[in-house]
Amino acid sequence: MTTETVSQPAPVPITIKELNTDNPRWCAGCGDFGIIMGLKRFIVERQLAPAQTVNVSGIGCSGRAPNYFNTYGVHSIHGRPIPIALGVALARPDLNLFVHAGDGDTLSIGGNHLIHGINKNFKCVFLMYDNEVYALTKNQTSPTTRRDHPTNTQPQGTFLNPINPITVVLGLGASFVASTADWIPDHLTNTIKAAFDHPGFAFVHISQRCPHFDPNNFDHKNSNWFSFLKNANGIEPDRRLVGKAEVIEHDPSDLAQAFQLGADDRRYFGLFYQNKNKPRYDDILHNLVTKAVKKDPSKILDSFLI
Amino acid sequence: MSLEKRPVTRFELLMDAGTGAQKAGDILLGAFVGMGQYVYVEPMIPAEISPPARSRPALSGVIIRLADFDVTNIGNDTDLILAAHEIVLDRRLDDNEFNTNAQILLDMGDQEANPESYEMVLKRCTKLGISVIPFDVDPESRVIVKELGGKGQNLYYLGMLAYIYNMDEEIVQKEITKTFGKKLKEDIMAKNLTLYHNGYRLAKEKVFFRVEVQSHKRPVEQILIDGNTSMSMGLIDAGIKLFSGYPITPASSIMHTLAKNFPAYGGVVHQAEDEIAAIGTAVGSYYAGMPAVTVTSGPGLSLKQEFIGFATVAEIPLILIDVQRSGPSTGMPTKTEQSDLMAALCGSHGDYTKVIISVSNVIDCFYAPHLARYLTEKLRVPVFILSDFQTANSYKVVTKFQLVQMKDNVDTIPDFVFERFHMKRLTATVEMVRTQQTLPGTEGGMRRITGLNTDENGKVNYFADNHQRSHAVRNEKIHHVRRALGAPEMFGADTNEVLIVGWGSTRGAIEEAIYLCKKNGVPASGMHFRIVYPLPLMLKEIFAKYKKVMTVEVAYGDMLKPSPLALLLRAETLVDIHPLIAEATGRPVRPRIIMKKIQEVLK
């Protein structure tokens, strides 16, 4: 098995069309369409070679995403895309790595991997598809379902307050925390761009509509219920919504304010926090190998000689 | 003084945990192998770090079987026990693993404070008919041990054993300085050496026998190595580049060994956040083309099961090492067992396909990774290597292994590796569920893999015929191995009254039991599997040559519930196979007990 496959950059310009595979098997109006389109636009804009790009996902509606990119992809098992992505990062640090995970993948079954993926800070773009419901299994309460919202498992109304993804990952020490939404394409693509350029584990929270099970959750026709975070070191507010949505100044190096904004009932889209100097586990492991004094593999048993 | 001549002898040193019994064992071992002796060593390790001293769970010790020739197992019974106090001795007597003429050297140091307890244990010894030689650590040494904060008693005992086993006082001293040399300050080292010499002198004055141990010159280059270390070195030699694991007894020492050694050979050790993450990262690495292994023990195997099924369906190579321990659940973490066979065979849901290799000694431990890598890359199915506590921790003297130094192409693996595991090289083309199996980074080969069923183009497919085809293709991969398997290793006559069958670590005991049977006119033969799944096609024909086929397993079974191997063999051959020994006591099987049970069956 070859471990050092070297590939050339794609000779012809990559277009959206070339990145498409089958027609996605998602419901009409599903926010996932917007998310994969946002990522495809970014791939085209950057001309990332499809052969050098790997999408890794978990299970659920979002889990299907890699199947709809003509790149390399792993549609894995529920909650486990982070460990797989780490394996890819360790084996092939040269590849472009995108992790696609739903709210269940991220904060329920895969919660432990989120803790450690963030702590390891290995290089990848982590896209959290947050539709605030388990959809593919048909409308059950998820870790981010709003309180009192009825589902098939808690028909009386969801019992508990939702877990707040932003404050959780800030608390875990994430080196890049941004938030965007499936229906603001420019902002989404710009957010992915910033995340891709971040040297480490870039956590991108994406508010995602689920028109089938929770059509009234995100009022995407109005912009009065959210604000954009703006800063010279941040992400530009969505062009189409300037003047419609509130824009506030936030310095992404200000962790305390990031926590405050993240904990607010109002939704903010933009870059909450970034720290480019956090140590990277993948770098550390690779350096261990490159800096190790090489030993002669024909002598591995010599120290056991009697 | 009598000098007893014994071609093979077994002794043990029993102490409280944390007082250095393992260390003393290591030093003795070094000295014995330096004399050209062969050893088989079994450490007795408590599951806790510091259980209360002078308690039964505190027993920590080492059993050493010593011979002028290659010994393949820990043997039958102990000839000599040196016990630090009456409680560890009492605990060990429970295991009923001593000769009736065994000699017990019992340190009486704790007697004054515990007269009744000592009396009770001494009475027990009298009742059992074994002789006890009581001794007291001399006053000077007691003061030194006190000065050392209770440490150093192990070196005193080491001195006694060095004398009893007729070893050169200076050679053992050299072994001590080699072991502790850099770690101990000069004055502390000097005190330890005084304890060693005082122990030697005490035995000389108070113990009235010695066991002759001869020095031999080694004919070939030999090494002393334990199973987990051998497996670690085998992983390096097999070209594995990523180790992904989570700490678990008794697998952890593979991670420790590789953490020290792997980077110098271009390998990465990843300590994952949990067992599931550990296998996930191994899968991710192999998917991206870097050979990887995940290593665990029983509870970890349970946790990894979903990923095993995923690797099967996604056709990603995967090597999983399970160093078995006593289960179910947490069981007995530092005791041996062979009861994970069914978890490897049937643990993941659905009809997943796999190959299960087992190891019977340190040599198998070294080469199993090579074969596992060959099979998993050829077939793209998970390959298990089942080891166990006993094999993992037993030291053995063996001829230095021939290295393979596997690179990218697994086809370069030499024939002798296949021969060791009684199979032939795979020659036929292996069909995959997906025609294309490109690695990420390969231009024009972009593809998506999934745990969903797919057609040959890798497209998700829920149609009846297609799913049936996927099963057939995956199972055909295993049939390739089935057809490549030769007859397993046999011991004794090829037709007989009884055939005993085992796998993995019972090999040595089976081999020696059949040798004993032959010597004693007991009509029994033996069979041993290194590859436990799939099984070779000619088994039924072999079994037909024996009146009774019975298994020997370190796993539970009884007349109503066949033990794992018996169950598998019954299912595959329709032969009425029962366990001869199906014991999950945490102790390895003993050759003489095997023979005794065969004799009972033949009555």
C-alpha cells in the first residue's frame, strides 16, 4: 500500500458541475443543499483539487453530504467522523479535510470526540449541520432542540434546555469558532474560507433549516432576529443582508466577549473566536517522527540479544 | 548439602505488590539466560497498583520454569516457593499448583506480630504434605531494609535464590548493577548489594539443598523477549506506521514499547480519547493508505464492534489486536483467558466478514502482524490477532527472528510466514464489492465510501439482488483464505483414541501433554490452530481418524454449553465435540492435568 501518493494539481479549472455527483436525496428546501453548495463554491473559488480533498461525515441527513461531492469521501458511522478525520490527517497531512457532522453527531453520540478533536486542534474544517432535530430517524429530540418543542420522543415538548454549541466549544478551548446559516450563501462561503485558512481545528456552526419536521424554526425571510459579527480580522457580513440585519463589532481575539455573545439568546453569525497559536497534535506527532534519530530497521531485535 | 539434578524445574517468588518481586524475577531471568538456560516466565500481577500489604489481593510474584532445553509453556507444578510472608503463600496454595515434594522457604519476619496466622498456614502446609523451611532475614539486613524505607527485601530473596540455583554470586551481581545501575544512587546501590550478598549467605548457611543449573553455550543468536514486546517489534517489521489505542490492561505495554521506539522507525503512536476513537483513527489512516493497527483487550473489543462492521462494508483494511483477559465485563484484568473468540467472530452486527489469527508464543507474536497486514490489504476485511495475558507477558528464549522489513507491497512477504500459520499464499484474484479501490490523493480516482450497501461502482444501493451480491463477494474473500489453509499443526499419531484441540496460547501445554501421553502410553494426539477463523476444509476428515475429539480451552464451558472453540468446531464439522478442559480460572492449562483428564475420559 503506497503511503506517499503524490498527485498534481488539477489541470483544468474545477467547476461546480464537476463537483456534483448524484442528485442529493434530501427533502425539498432542506438546508443541507445550501451548505454543500457553499462548500462547493469555496472549492471552486480556491480551485482545490478534488483528488486532494476528503469529506468525512457521520450519520443522519448531514451524513450523506460526502456522497454528493465528486471528491474523496467517507460516510462513516454515527458520531465518529472526528476519529476518522484524524486518521486521514495523520496519514496524509497534505489533503484538504472537511468534516460534516449533525447536531447528534457533534453533541450527543460523538460528544467525546468533539472534546478531544478540539483539544488536539488537528487541521480540519468542522461543519456542524445544526437543524436542531433528529430528522433522518423521523423527528426526535436532539441535543440542540429548543425547550418545549414537541417531537416524537418528547411529544409533551422537549424537556430540557438545548446545549449551546458555541459556548460549549469555546469552553473546550476551540481555536476557531464561527457561526453561519444555510440561507446566507456568501457568508457561509466566506466562513468556510476563514475556517480553511485557520491552522487547526476550525469549528463552524451552521444553523440549518429542516422544512419537513420543523418548518418554523428559522425565519429565513426575516433578518431582525440575528446579528452579524464584524471585524477586520473576522468574516464579512452577508452582502445581501447589509442594512437588513444588525451588524455589531466583535474582535475575535476577545474570548470573554465571545462567551457573552455565544450565551446570548440572540443569534450571531460571524467569527466568535480565533487563536492561531494553539499547538496542533497532528504537527506534534509528525514532528516526533521527522525529528527522531532514525534507527536501522535491520537491527530492531539487537537489544534483545542474550 | 545435596545437589539435585533436574533437567526442568519450576520455582516462584511471592511477595507483596510493589516490593519488587517482578524486578527480582527479571534479574534472575537475565542471569539464567546468560548461563544458556531456557526459561518460560509468568508474572503474577495484581490488578491494583498498591493493594494493602499482607493481604491476599496483594500477591505479586513471578513463576519461572527453567530447563536445559526449549520450554513451550509454564508447565505443571512448582518445585520451590519463596514467600515473603504467610498470607501470600496461603493465597497461592489455593491454586494447587505445587509438587507434593515441593519445598517452601517462608520468611518468618512477620510471625511475631501474626503468630496465629502463621500457625494456621504452617498447619495447612503440613496437611498438604509439603515441607516448609522457615527462615529469618538476618538483623543487619533488617536494619538496611528499614533504612531503605522497606525496600530491598527482593534483593535479599534474590540472593537466596541465586545460591539455591547454583549461580555464580558475581554474575548475578553484575546483572543487578546492569538492571539498577543508572537509576540508583551509589550508597543505595551499595545497600542493595549488601542485601543481595546477605541473602546469598543466609541460603548458604541455612538451606540444605541446591539445584544444579548448568551453563551452556548458545549455538545460535538468541533473544529473550515477551509476547507484547515481540508483537510491538513485529508491527514495526511489518511496516505498520500508525498505532492507535487506548490504555487497557494487558494490551497497554504494546503502546508503551512503541511510544519509545516507533518514531525512530517512522511510526506514530496515537493515544486516543476512547476505544472507539482508537479504531476510528486506525480506519481513517488505513483508508488514506497508511497501514495502521488498533490494539485493545476484552472491554475495548466490545466497544470497537460497530467500526469493525464499518471497515468490512467500506472495504478499508483494518488490523485489530486483542490481548485477551478474563471476562466478561471487567473480569480479572491481569489474568489470562481465551473467551473473546466469539466476540471476534460474531461481535459486530450483521454478517461481517473477518479473519482471526491467534498467537501461541513470542514467535507467532512477531509474525502475526505481517500475515495480518498481508490479508487485510489483499482482502480488505478486518483481521484480528488474538493474543492473551499469558502470551503477552511470558518471556521466552528464542532464536533471533528473521526480519522481513515489509515495505509497500505486501506480496513480498516470504513463504515462511505463511508456513508458520499453516496456509498458502493467496493466488486467485480477489473480487471486491467495489471495483475501484483508489486511495485519496489519486488523480481521477475520486470515490466515496460508506457503511451503506453499494453496488460495484460504489453507489448506494438498496436493491435485493445487489445486497445479496455484496454478502457473497465479502464471503468469497474469506473462502479464499479457507481454501488456502492447510491442515493445522498436529502432535502425536495421526489416528488415535483421543484428539485434543486448542488454539492460541494452549499450544505449548498441548504439545507437552501429548509428549507426556506418549511416554505414559496414553493414546492421545493433539491439534492446534493458529488461524482460528476461517477453518480449513479438511477438518472433518481429520477428526474422523479419532474416536473422540475434545477441546482444551482457557474459557468456560460445560456439558450443556460448549466452550467457544468446541461450539465453533461443532458448528463447522457436525462432529460431537465437547471440551476436555474449559476452565476460566485465570490460570494457564497444565500439561499434566490435560493428560490426567484424557486418562479419565478413557476409563
